Amino acid sequence: MKISRLKKIMFTVKYYTFSMWVDLYYDIKWSTWALFKYFKIVTKMRPWDYSYILQMQKFQIGILMKNVDAGYEETISKNNKVEKMKRWIELCDNHINDNYSSRCGYLFDYEIGFELIEDTKDKPENERMYEMVSHGGTQTDEERRNCIIKAQKLAEDEWNEMNDIIKGIVVNDDNHDDDYIVNNGTDARGWWN
């Protein structure tokens, strides 16, 4: 009885030792791969702005998109997923670059300067007040204001579209008891290869 117990203990120790080394091998292998693959994007990360999180997500979804596109899956579902991933990456690029005002027609063809307010001209240097004014430019202030309003609306719409792509389309109809998610390439939980 003592010998069988000893064999059991030896087998257990041998098994755990083997599995530890196997895990360590794969941990080192994939850590090294990730270190080289993600080095550039990780070194750009900063903790104070969400655009860095978007850059990481864009990078990761770009890798996933290539893998899904090259993977073995029926064409319709695969193409829907790849199309949604491409759209998400495009929207993500727009948020990272913050190019909404220029896309809405805002022209940056003016200079901003500071002019002294006449009432404070006779005061000492540290008590004088200045007004910020723009010089030149082909757009009026009203046109610029309208472009900014359009840009804010566009940014909000694209942000919501990004979230809808990630969340998926929820359908509520009479054929199903509960809401269900349509499997048409949306819903990132289905993006795997």
C-alpha cells in the first residue's frame, strides 16, 4: 500500500513538473512574439488620453482582420466580418486624427493674433488686457460655426456607429421571445478565426 501511494505521489509530481515546463515554454514563446509584434504600439501608449486606447484597438483589430480574411470560413459571413472591421478601423482613424472639422468644410486659412484692448492701453504692462482675433480667411464666423456644429454631429454619429459595430445589431421582433443579435458580421464577440 505504501508503494502504490509513493507511485501516485511521484506521478503527480512528475506531471505537474512537466506541465509547468510546458506552460513556461509557451509563455516565453508567446511573450517573445508579442513583445516584437506590439513593441511599436506599446511604446506609444500614454495613460491620459483615450486615443491611445483606440490606437491599440485599431492595431489589434487590424491583425484580427487579416487572420479572419485569410481563414477558412464560409464567404458571406467572413466578408461581412472583414467589411465591418475595415469600417471600424476607418472610423477609429477618424477619431485618432480628429479630422471632423476639415471634413465638414472648415478652412484653416486664417491667422490668430492678439490685439490690445483700448481701455487698458494706459495701464502697466502686467495689467493690460488683450483680445484674441482672427485675421484673414475666406470663411465668415457664421460659416465656421456651422462647420464646427456639423463636425460635432459627425463625430458623435461616427462614435455611435463604432460602438454599434462592436456591440452588434439587436433585433426585437415577433418571431423570437427575446432580443437577439443578428450574426451579420457585427458584434465583435463573433470576430474570431
